[in-house]
Amino acid sequence: MVPRGAVTARGSTAPLRAAPRLLPSSELCPLSPALGGVNERTFVAIKPDGVQRRLVGEIIRRFERKGLQLVGMKLLQASEELLKEHYISLQDRPFYSRLVKYMSSGPIVAMVWQGLDVVKTVRTMIGETNPAESRPGTIRGDFCVEVGKNVIHGSDSVESAQQEISLWFRPEELPCWEDTAARWIYE
């Protein structure tokens, strides 16, 4: 397997990293049956503008107050190769190069959150891609003005969440811990 730092862009003569291994639900942290097996996960990244504007604590606070469980987090300067792999589905879009450059311009806070319908919940809390279309009370509605500086990324489906989590985190970077508040959140 190619080391994590050796991810390369398409067309490069260097070897590509092996395809990410998707974790089935059965491999996620086992939770109490009383919680209904709440173990859906999503990937969230606070983009360089969100880090520079010191919004990290506020964003984490919103997800925690909602009742979501943080299961992984790291601050990193993402390589262009990692970002090209992350945004591969957008490679034919006219803004692709600008997006990769912007995302590699400063530190990113990469996170994994867990909870009931967490992908949908996080996307709702984030707001629309275009901040002008985001409702007040959403992250983008409260903190963003332009599409090109919209502070945060969240997976758009369970499948993309699994792929993005596998791309940004190794399994051992996602500790299994019991959230004792869960019994006060879930029936």
C-alpha cells in the first residue's frame, strides 16, 4: 500500500493510493440496542476560511448542542493530491482548480460526526451551497456571503460520507467511545 502522503493526481507516474475501504455499519462502534443502533456517520470539514475566521469552536458547539457525537477530528494542511481525490467528481467543472487551490491554502479541520440521520441533519444545519440561499440559523446563513468562501463541507449522502471518511481518516483514528448523553437524546 502506498503511504498516505503519496496520494497522486490522475495521469501521474507515481502510484495511486489504494481505493478507500468502506466501513459497513457492523464495523462502526457498537451502540446500545436501546438507542436503536444509531451509528450513521458523516464527514465534515471546516474550510480554510472558517479556520482563519476562528469559527471552529462555534461550529463544533452547534453540532454538539444538537446532540451529535464527535468521533474523529484533526487539523491539517491538506495536499492538493488529497483534495483532487476528494473533489474528483467535480474535476470537469470550471471552478475545480480554484476550489483545490482554495482548499489547500490553509489549515482544514476534518471531522467525523455520528448520530441518527446525521448526514441529513448536518446538511440541514450547514445550509445551501450558496449562502444567499441559506436560511438564517444555518452555518452558511449566519457566517457566509459568497459561494467561494462558504466555510464548511458536509457529505451529501451516506455513501459519499463513507468514502470521504475513508479518504481522510484511518480506522484507528476514529476511537469508539460511549456517549453517555445519548440516553437523554434518543428514545
